Amino acid sequence: QVHLEESGGGLVQPGGSLRVSCVAPQRTVDVSAVGWFRQSPGKEREFVAAIRWRSARTYYADSVKGRFTITRDAAKELVHLQMNSLQAEDTAVYYCAAKFDSGSDYAIEGTYTSWGRGTQVTVSS
């Protein structure tokens, strides 16, 4: 397992942008993918985006396609989630997670075995 740490959350107005980042301070040689999930009050945690560590191929939830972009800096072991055109419905705690198996079920929370503590993103005027 690797320890993950999120940063970059905060308050932003509707229509604004924010970038959250995830750092894995330990070696990521065994990581197959890193994903972002989010959880709003009273709702279950849901998949947002994922990136395969070696190929950088990306996957997105339909609700964020065209607005969010996930990227990774392999040398710095960083994963960024750039969020544009933010809406009130995007308000949530955003979690970074690492996946170590070779499966392609990137949207399935249970396939990720290392998690960060989350960072709050609030979209409000």
C-alpha cells in the first residue's frame, strides 16, 4: 500500500475552477491506477475519474466529462484533478485512491486499496 494525501480543496463560486492534487510519498511502482472519488452529505461515495499510471489513459464519470481533467506527473508521483465549470452539485469531499490490480473496473470503489483522507470542495455563491 501507499499513503496518499490530497490537497487543494476550498470554496469556489459556481462556474469557477479548482484543482485538487494527490501525492503519493512512497514508491508507486506497483500502482496500476489512481482514481478520484467524492462523497456529498447523505450520499454514497461515487467515482469521478481515474488514470492508469503507466499509460495515462483516463476514465470519467458521465457527470464530469468535459468539465474535469485528470492528469499525472509520474516523476513527482502526483495526480491532479482540474475541475472547471463547477456546480453546486460538485460540492463534496474528494478522495484520492490507488489501485494495484490489473483489472479494468476503474469506477469500482472496492478495487482501490489505498485511500487518502479527503479534501473538501464547496461550490457556493
